[in-house]
Amino acid sequence: MSTKKASMIVEKDFKVSEVDKRIYGSFVEHLGRAVYGGIYEPDHPEADENGFRKDVIELVKEIDVPLIRYPGGNFVSGYNWEDGVGPKEDRPRRLELAWRTIETNELGTNEFVDWAKLVNAEVNMAVNLGTRGIEEARNLLEYCNHPSGTYYSDLRISHGYKEPHKIKTWCLGNEMDGPWQIGHKTAHEYGRLANETAKVMKLVDPSIELVACGSSHRKMPTFADWEATVLDHTYENVEFISLHQYYGNRSNDVANYLALPLEMDDFIKSVISIADYIKAKKHSKKTINLSFDEWNVWYHSNAADRKIEPWTIAPPQLEDIYNFEDALLVGSMLITLLKHADRVKIACMAQLVNVIAPIMTETGGPAWKQTIFYPYMHASKYGRGVVLNPIVSSPKYDSKDFTDVPVLDTTAVYNEENEELTIFAVNRDLDDRLLLECDIRNFEGYKVVEHIVLENDDLKQVNTATSQAVAPHNNGDATNDNGRVTATLPKLSWNVIRLKK
Ligand code: AHR
């Protein structure tokens, strides 16, 4: 093994933007064991009086998730929200068509809002624009946010919720560009419906923020035209356009896999360009921001999911078991989101518990941390403040689909209030450690608090309920000598270098 060198200059005044904490959001869908057996398991020894697993609550709090998208996903496009409110014994069982299971409706809007409060998160609520439309969206909003004195607000009160839920962020449907979506639409059909729904929802509550559906992923055949058409219809009535992207190392090509955040970066830049093109076309002063409200690794469970028997309750679905290389990719995806903090104001790791998730549970057994838990937790905990734009000089490599991939993927976040500077860095090199020299010229008096490292000799190493084989240590060697920080970034590693005055 040899050593490569990289350098960076971190300047207080080279600001990208204040981080909107909602960039560390997540997602809980009525899918698989995310809700039933995940956040909610009344028979579990760790369940509280409402059936919520306290061990799961503790792990979600450890990540400090500020916003959670709910109830879907594909699920929302066939969902009747009315099925999930009121006395539990009256709630219907339904055929859930998106994932072909039985939905018991034991948990619905109010219970989810209760749970979100326990983990200190806001709810990012999605409305059904697949099988339903304006009427149901306005009723749900009135039910959730109107104080009292109307049919739906009084219905909420009669269900035991005197205070309105005050849900601020709402998604206008889910992945409506996808032919798999229940009630799939063309961009014109969706754009018209989303705009009329947005208008009516804002009449009910003008304080809400709305997310219009962008493409389901970068390679959708309708990508770009879809965004342009949808924003042409909705521009003045929405605040966000969504992006979704999942990756997988299907051809077992690690160098290429770890370069995929370059494509994510390009996706973000493209959507910004499209949004700004519509802004120019409309001579608008308003800027549309990005909600990257589904992102993660998703491929390990694909084969197992094809064998699931239909019409069962909460079967294990999309239960990807993540390995060490996935944690590196997730770290890089987080860095990519942070680099665009000026326009990406919401992002949701999809998902949170059991379903393509950082937290896993065993039914009746323990809850445990997947490998990807760690970079997500580090970014959410230490990545609050202002994202800086470091000048980086790094060795590069070429892979199957990418050229000039920087070996060092990095960004820095400055928290002025706490007088903390955090450098997040992935060393993508397959063979060599990287000696990082970082000039932090105007951070006088800052000392290294810790250098956290996630490394492992085995890229395919996973964690289980009984073993945390992939877990960070804080024995990294970063030091600061008069504004010159040096650190060794082991080959294939995720690093968090924390400095404080
Ligand atoms: O997160 C899993 C699924 O991925 C969601 O339901 C859907 O929106 C996306 O295709």
C-alpha cells in the first residue's frame, strides 16, 4: 500500500448556504415492516402504551431526524386517509395494491403524528393524486391543520386531537411519471391536477409548503420534459420539485459504484437548470427549490421480493441488508446533497425502519443499526450550520461510466453558533490511503475534537442484530498545526474531522 495526497482550502467566507435541517429527513411508508413491526409493534416487550417500539424511537432520536415523509411512496396513490382515522375497531382492512398486501389501517394519520412527536420530527405528508384528487387532499389538510368549527377539523377533535397538527410540508402525490404508479399520468395531466390541488390546499391553509413530483429517477424516458411541463403548470403554487434516486452495485464494480454520486450531482444540477428555465420563461421572481425526497441504496432485496406471496400483512419487503461499501456510497450521497444546500432544502433518506433502512428490527427481538446508519447519523448530528465551498485538489481515476472521479469526496460545514467546523470526507481509493492537507486559514484557535473513521477490510461486511462489525472508531490521526490540518484517510473510508474553538 502506498500513500496518495490531496489538499483543500477551507475559507469561512466561501459559503454555499445555511443547511436547511430538513435535508436530513427520512421516510416511513406503509410498506413491508416499516410501520407494522417497525415503528409499531404493540406486543413487543419494548412497546409503550400506544404500541410504539421504544428501542426504535431511541435509534431514530440518535440520528436526529427532523422531517419524516409519510404515508408513501407508491402506497399513497391508492390510499384512503379516512380509513386510518377514528376508532380502530371501525377501520377497514383493504387490499393494498401498490405492494399487493393487506393494509389493516391500525395505524393512520393521528398515530403517525403522535409517533413523529416522540422522535422530535415534523411530518412531510403526501396526498393521494393517483386514485383521488383535489377534494380528498383539501379534506385531509382541513382535518390536520384547521383549528376547529368545520366538519373535518371537528372530526379530528372528535377523534381525540383538539390541537391541529400544523403540518407544514406536503407532497402532491408520488412518482406520478412512473407507469407502475396507481393512477399514473402524463406530465400535462399531472401538472394540471397538481396545480389545481395546490391552489385549493393553499386556500385552506396558505402557510403550507408544497412539493410537486419530479421524475422517479434520472434515467426516466420523460426526465427533463416532465419537470419542465409540471413546473410550467404549477410554478406559482408550489415551492419544491422532487427528485428520487436509488443506486446499487449490481455489476460488483466498486470503483464505478462509488462514482455514482457524480451522476446524482449532475441530476441535481439538471433539475436546478430546468426550474430556472421555467422561472425565466415566466419572468418570475420566485425560485423553486429541490426536495430530494427519496434517495438511498436499493438492490440487495430485489430477488427476495419477487418471491413474496401476495395479500399478507406486513411481510418483510425491501429488506436490504447493507454492507460497508453501501455506507461509503451513502456518505458520498450525503456530501453531494450538502454541496447543493443552496437549492436542496429537503432530502429524505428512503426509508427509516426495516424497508431499505438504516434501522432494522426483529419482530419480537432487538432493533439494530445497519452500516448506513453511521454516515447518516454523523451528517445529521455534525452537519448543521453553513456549508462551505472548499477548494479541493485530489488525484482522480476513471471507471466504467465515469472519467476524472476525484478520489477525495469532501465538504465542510461551519457551525458559527457552536464554533465548530466539520469536514466530511470519503476516500474512494481502492488501494491507497490518502494524506489530506487542509488549510483552514481563518479558523484561528480551532482544535481537532475527534477524527471519526468508518473503515473495514471487507467491502461486503454487514451488520446484524448481534454484531456491529461495521462501526466507526474515533482513532483517526487528524491534527491541526496552526491552521494546517493533516489527516490520513484510510483506503475506502468515511471520515468526519471535527474541530472546535
Ligand atoms: O421507497 C420505496 C419506493 O420507491 C416508494 O414507494 C416509491 O416512491 C419508490 O419507487
